[in-house]
Amino acid sequence: MVLPYGISAGFAAVTLPFVLTKVGLPVAVSASIVAVGISSNIWLFLWGPVADLTLTPRRWYLIGDVAALTVVAALTAVVFLSQVATSLVALPLGRIMAYTVADPEKGRAAGWYQAGNLGGTGVGGGAGVWLTSHYSIAMAGAVLAATMLMCALGLFFVPDVRVAREGTVGQKLRQIGAELRDLLRSPIALLAIVLVCSPVGAGAASNLWSAVAPQWHASPDRVALVTGALSGVASVIGCVLGGWVADRVGRWWSYFGAGVLMAVVATWMALAPHTMAIYSAGVLFYAAVTGTAYAAYSAVLLYVIGRGAASTKYATLSSLGNLPVAYMTAFDGRAHDRLGAAGMLYAESVVGAGFTVLFLVALGRIKARARTPQA
């Protein structure tokens, strides 16, 4: 059911950069357009309370799914609006998971949720590139829009979560405010906020693989295959594995481990010969690790938000969690134009690994203080 969210993001993050760089625009310009589009997710907190106070998750899902069909257009402003629309798909699903999934299984739920998100990105991006190359961008948008509408059939198989009817709107808003205050006072929530705002596990290079593909001598068909169907499969495997690890080993270890692996993959891809085979292997490994990181990220969110005002809390943390995707996409684009493709990957690796080390040191000190008896 989260496929429309991923398909729309994939079309904006993979197909559009491919088309724009093909007609001669610099990678940095393409990266900026993608960054503007995905930055819409930063503003999720604005309509989270609306989702909590008004319609049921099923109705919001349908509204978002239909509105997201603006993906057929390719202007920057419309890219932004299409991503706003698809957020109305993600928010109600977050609420449904928060209320209906048992706590010991939320890691797995997060993994499958991100499998739909990233798998959909692969479908939307890869199929978009292939259809654009062989037909037209309008045909690509139409086919993907029809696919997104079909996903709404999943509503018949999930329980709905009713909106509380008692109390005035003002009373409900105050209750949401109280839930948010409690969230922000929780040490574990504050730690999660800092983590999701960091570049660890952002996977921003995924938004530029189609734009930098010529530097690995990758053909359009290879880009479509690798960033599309194969990348979607790799992401799904990574997501499911990440959800399993989050439930059994721990959310934080899954999160940091994925961040380190992502830096390793990017560094290897930069060091290896720039051939089409290396491009294919690197993109697929990177997609799998990104899936693991995103599953751990969603598991952390579901653990932290609890149940009360779930859409609002999920939207607030998701808004912050989308910041690094936007700023790291723009960062990667600038790094590419200044340092080249290898320099872009080195820069992303250094930033991601550096922040991972800082967080591990900080966590070690926090645990040491907790073990030290207070005078």
C-alpha cells in the first residue's frame, strides 16, 4: 500500500534527473530539483494533526493516492506538489501500524513498510527511465499513475483506525500538544530526533545514480534495469533484513551498522574502475544497505511515537528524518560538480562514517554515566 509513495518518489528522484541531464542540464541543477521535491517531506508535521483530527486513515490514503497522480508533470513546482500529495499516503499508514502492530513485531512492520517505499522507488524510477527512453515521459507518468491507483485495493485488507469523536477541536488540539510535549521530554525521543536529522543512512546517492551513470559508461537500458527492478529487489531484501535485525539485535545497532556499510559500499564504488559492471554492483549493494538503514529508521520511529496522536508524532519525526535526504542530495550534487563522481562518493562516505563515530562515542559516554553511581 505504500508503493504509491515510493513510485512517486522514484519518478521524481530517478526519471527526472535522467531526462534533465540528457538534455544538457548540470548534475547540480538536477540534484537541486530533486532536493526541492523531496523537501516536501520536511513539512509533514503541518498536516499530521489534520490527519489525526479529521478523516480516517483509509480516506486520507485515497485522497493522497489520487492527488499524487500529479506525478505525470515534470516541473519543479509540480514535483514538490506530487510529493506533498504522496505524504498523505504515508501518514495514515504510519497511524495504522502504530495502533494495530504489536510492539515486538514493529521492526518487521517497519521493514515491510520500507520495502514498499524503496521497492516502489525502484519501480517508479526504473520503469520511468525505460518508458521515457522507449516512449515518452507522458507515457511513463500515465503507466505509473495507473499502478498507483491499483494499490488502493489494499485498503480492503487492513483494519481502519477511527478518529476520536468526543471533545471539541480545541480540546483535541490541546491533547495533541500534550502528546508532543511528552514526546519531546523523553530522552529516547530526543536521541532519536538527533539521529534522524543526521546524514547517517540517508542514502542520498540513490537520487543521483541515473544522473551520474554516464561516468560509469552505463547505457540507458542498464540504468533502467539496475536503478529500477533490480534495485527494487535489492532494497526489499535490505528492508526485510533490516526489520528482522531491528527486532532481534536492536534498532540502534541496525541503524549504525547500516550507516557504516553504506560508507564502505560508496568508498568501494569510488575506488573500483568506473565500468558498467561496477556501476551495477555498486548501485545494487547501496540499495540493499539503504533498505536496511530505512527499516531501522522506521523501527525507531514506531518505537518512539507510541499510539496517542500517532499521525502527528509520526509526521513530526518523519519531517525531521527527511532533512538529511534533501540536504545530502544537494550536497552530493555539489560535490560531484566540484570533485567528480569518485569525489562525491568519498565525501558522502566521510560525512556518514564521521557522524556514525560521533554518535557511537556519545552513546558510550551516556551509558558510562548511567552506570556511574550518583553522589
